[in-house]
Amino acid sequence: MKSKKNLTRFTYETTAFQGWRLCLSRTGTTFTKYFSDKKYGGGRKALKEAETTLKSLADLLDNSRRVNGKLSQTTIKKARKLLKDA
């Protein structure tokens, strides 16, 4: 499996983690979440969950209100909760 925009595949032999990393930045704020193959039952299932979460997060951030060109604190809290619940 190959990495995609905002999703990076981790398959290093020397590390205990194998899975996908979601990383999305908007207006100076970066959101990151790891999707482990072990937790989600395989690479394809972890990718599917990561893609679903990425779409939800991107929709939330792109349609949110800006305060002085930055994301509002409410939007940041919602985004962090979305990542935590994923």
C-alpha cells in the first residue's frame, strides 16, 4: 500500500508500530492521529478508517469559522474530539 495525501504508511521492521498516520494542517494548527493495523484488524481496515476520519476532519476544518485568520478554539476542540473518538 502506498501513502496518500495527508496519510502516511508506516511499515518499518525496526519499530513496533505498523499502520497509517493522518496529518492535516490548517492555518498553523496541525492535527495528527495514528491508525494501527493491530487495532483495526489489518492495513486495509486501518486505511479505510483513516480515510473516513480524514474526510470528516477536512470537512469540519474547511467549513469552520476563522478568527483573525486562525481556527477558533471551539473548532480546534471539536477536531481534537473527532480524532480522539476515531
